[in-house]
Amino acid sequence: MNTLLNYGGLPPIGVCQPERLRHGGLRGAGANYPHRMAPSSENPATLDDALKHFFGYDSFRPLQREIAQSALAGDDVLALLPTGGGKSLCYQLPALLRPGLTLVISPLIALMKDQVDALLANGIPATFLNSSIDGAASAERTQGLDRGEYRLLYAAPERIVLPGFLARLERWNVRHIAVDEAHCVSEWGHDFRPEYRRIAALRERLPDVPIMAVTATATDRVRDDIERFLALRSPRRFVAGFNRPNLRYSVFEKRDAFKQLLAWASARANESGIVYVASRQSAEDLAMRLSAAGISARPYHAGLSPQQRARHQDAFIRDEIRVICATIAFGMGIDKPNVRYVVHYDVPKNIEGYYQETGRAGRDGLPSDCALFFSGGDAAKQRHFIKQIEDAAERDRADRLLRTMLDFAATPHCRRSFLLKYFGESDVPDACGNCDNCLQPPERIDATVAAAKLLSCVYRVRAHSGFSTGAHHIVDVLLGHATEKVAGWGHDRVSTFGVGTEHTKDEWMALVSELLRVGCLEQETEHRTLLLTGEGMRALKEQRRFEFARPRVVRKPGKSRKNAARDADSVADASYDVELFEALRRLRKRLADEQGVPPYVIFSDATLRELCVAKPLTLNAFRAVSGVGDVKLERYGDVFVDAIRTHATTL
Ligand code: ADP
Ligand code: ZN
């Protein structure tokens, strides 16, 4: 009998094939491992051992251990962890260390399947019940639950009200309830789901079963709602910080935006990325242009049919395409851990959205990039939309939020520190060492004289002609280019004609962007003509000082792939064997396709990277790698070790 898998006096778990595991899977030092594990939840060594055995991880992420311990102690728990904080493990691990069934309430049908697939890949008997499965499959699962074959059951909240479901839960020996994405219970959250209010019925029916609520959304109001509507009983609260240390934040000047995006994506040709845009049309355009340039990409927005959306999302999750070009419709429900970059092609409306969207990068903990392509013109456009909001309070709010977003884009200081302070964190260090400004302090340029020239040129051109012109025309005047238009309109006779030859066209355009951002200029939406604002007029009169950070641009990738990564300021370090990585990635994809699961379910990118460094040639060495639990060792150890050996001998 395998003691490890026989916790709480349950029959051994069939799916795990404990006999094979014991005799075939574990060799050498690992062979006596199950006996070292004491069946006590107080003993922290137990949790560590279980973490390695079931999930293959060597250490807990912040608060995971404490949360799991509380759950095992029978407390109600409210856990607020950032995206990628590893929330699932907080209830999955206790589910394996106590008898009975853990019920997981989850809002998204697509996610349930992925989560269950990931558990099954680790040999953990889990299943889900929702409207996507047919009657026969559902009956089969119900019988399995009757026989006590599963440790975790995922269900949508709608199911709670189905006739007979509560009675079944009693029969199935539910011993713990986990509510994923618990903020869905609150109208103050961004994904309110009225069905979530039904969860309280579980509490009435199963009064002795502890509840764990987990979410990444953590405002006070949402937190209060969760406790109230889920009827939590003096819950233990765990709040992890907002910091995502593996994410690198950078802001680039949006100039030749598509070229920059292409340079960016080409430098990361094999990596998955999300490009957020402001409109459905741009999502379509970008996806098409990227694909035409050899970077496989698909659009995702609310204008596509649910089938198309599901198809594109699926292709992305299965690593069949590299890039998703999406509006903010794309988000919750993306559990793909190996998103290596998130590019904001247009400026987001507020910091909350920006933080949420960038948060989808790097869930697996590997270094990942968040790049914001910023233009003052975009900012002006947004400001223009905000002005049309009728409700004054609403308008002010939107304006305030946008302003903070623009401050983030313009700050010469640490971006991470900006974000963390915004979210009200205390003891935030001044520098993080992993954002563009910390890595390479921005060059400050005194733009006082140039700004005065530019603002007065806008003023004089209008005074001369009685109409306004676009930015390019103004710059032509400053540079003294007597183009057809300039000469035709007599702008070669205004006093600012040719006074700006000390700067290049690009520099002038960057300054236009800055002056739009600070509100000294505005851009009329239809013809994009530049207007001097009241603020700009005052700045001109006061001879205001202007100092800006020199804008950064994405550089073109170099010839070799390794250099390419560096040229484009990538965080991807080349300290691992890139070719082996690609070989293992192909092997992973093949296995994933055979089993009909997303590649990350087999092994995460983090595990593949570690394999490329450690290059284990024995099963024992293979087991030491993070992400290799005992069932995966048994299932995949031989093929991966073979692949690593083959690679070593063909070098
Ligand atoms: P969240 O729901 O909080 O965004 P997940 O539960 O999806 O996070 O976990 C994110 C990723 O991190 C998953 O790929 C998961 O397997 C991995 N992970 C979770 N806990 C650990 C850990 N202790 N060590 C290494 N990886 C972990
Ligand atoms: Zn920083």
C-alpha cells in the first residue's frame, strides 16, 4: 500500500497507479520518499514533501504555505494574491492532504477543463461538471463521485441551484469549498456574476465545511462583499503584495509603431505575447500585418463570434500561434503561464487596467516584458473622448485616472515603485532594478527653448492663416522647409520659419508628443490639427521651463537570435541552451497534442529552462528539477532524458 496516496483512510487513488509509481517511477534516493512523509498537517515538512511529490515544486510562493495550513486547520480563508501568485495551489494542495472531496467554484467553463487537465497530468484525480459535457459523460462523472474517486470537483456557480445538486454534495463527502475569482460576487469588481451570490446556499447546506475565497482583486469594498456574500466566518485574511518582480516595465515612444512592434516580436520570435490595442479594427489590422510579416498572430475582440474567439484563444494557449492582438475583451480566463510579453500598443485608460493586462505576462515566474508604446497624440485623443462624457463626476474620474496613467508613462523614476505606491503599498523601495528607468536612467533634456519655439510656431501659423495645421506641417515650418504647402500658405514668412534647425524632425515630433501629454497642445480629432490650449498659452507667456526624459525606441533586432534578444532590450537571458530549449519545446508540443492538452500542462517553460541548464541525464537528476512531480517523472522522465542525451551527443 502506498502510504502517501492513502491519506485520511481513503482507498488508494486509482489514477495515480501507486504501484507503478513506487516500483517503476522512483529510483535511487527517491525510492523511499513516500515513507518520509508524515500524515500530519502541522508538520511543515509534510507540506513541502507534498508540494514536490504532487506538483514537483521545491518551494512555496509567498503565502501559499500559510494559506494551505489555514485551510487544513479548518479555517475560512480569504486569500488575495496577485495574478501568477499561485492561487490554485492554495486549495489544491490541502485537497490532497485531507480526506474527502474539495469543491472548487470557478466562473469560467474553459478554465475548468484546463485546470483539471493540469491536475490529471500530475496524476491527481479531479473532474468538472458543467454545461460543456454531455449527459453520458456527466452521468459517468457523477458515478465516479459517488464512488469517491475524485479529490477535486470543479463546478460553475449555476450548478448550485440545479435540483438535487446540494444533496449530492452531501453524499460526496465535500470537506472543503474553494471559491476561485471570488471578486465575481461583488458588484464593485469588474466581473460581477450574480450566480456567485448563490454560493451562500452551500454554507447553509454544509455548515461545517470551511470555505476559501481567492482572488487577485483586492479593493476594500470587494473584500467586504466577498466576506459578506459568501458568509465567511471570521476568515483568516492573507494579502500578498502587488509586486510582480519578474515583470520588466518599459515605456517606448510610439513612433513608426508597427515597425517597432515587428522589431519587438521578431526579437522574440518563439515566444508568446499579447498586444493590447484600443479598437477592434486595430486588433484585426495588427494581426494581419504581423502574420504577413511571418509572426503568427490572431485577433481577439468582442466583435468576433464566440466560436472564433474560442478558436483564436485555443490556438494561442496551445502555442500554435505566437501573438494575440486583442482589445481588453481578452483577459480573464487566460491561464497561459508562458506569456513572455504584453505590449500596450495604445495607451490604456487607467493604471488598474494596465496593471491587470500586464499581469497576464509571466505567470510562471520567468522574466517577462511589459512594454507600453506611448504617444502624446494617443493621450490627446483619449482626453478628447473624456471631454465628451456628459456626467461631470464620471468625466472628472476618467480624467483623473488618465492623468495618473500619463504620469506613469512620463515618470523618470522607477515604474514599479510608481505602480506599488499607486496601489497603496507601504515600504516601497525607490528603485527596483528591473524597469527601464532603473536599468538605464533616462537622459533628461532641457526643452525650455524648444518648447517655446514650438508653441509659438503653432500660435503664429494660426494667427497668420486663421486655421490650424497638423504636426508635420508645424515641424516643416520650424525646420525651414519651404514645402509646397508651407510656401502656398505663406508660412515661410512667419517669424518662426526656420528657427528650429538645431533639432531633427524626430526630435520635434517627440516634443509635440510631450506637449500634448502635458496638455499645452491638443489635437483636433478629425484632421489631427494641433491647437494651442489655454495652458499652452500660459506656458508661453510665463516662459515656463520644460524638462523631459529622452524617449526610448525599440531597436531593430540584429542578425543572430541571441543578439537580437539583447538588441531589443529583452530580459530573455541567453544563459541557457537555446537549441535544447527548442528541441524540448517541440517534444512537449508533440506530447501535448497526443494527449489533447495545452503544452504547459506537460511542463511549464520554467521547467524546460531549468532542464536546459541542468541537462539531467538520469531520472534522479531529472526529478530534482522544479515542476517535476512524481507522476510526471514516471510519465515523461524517460523521453525527456533521452532527448537531452541525444542533444548532448549530437553537439
Ligand atoms: P494565479 O491563479 O494566482 O494567477 P496559478 O495558480 O495559475 O496563479 O499559478 C501560476 C503558475 O505558477 C502556474 O503555472 C503554477 O503551476 C505555477 N506555480 C504555482 N505555485 C508554484 C510554486 N510554489 N513554485 C513554482 N511554480 C508555481
Ligand atoms: Zn524600477
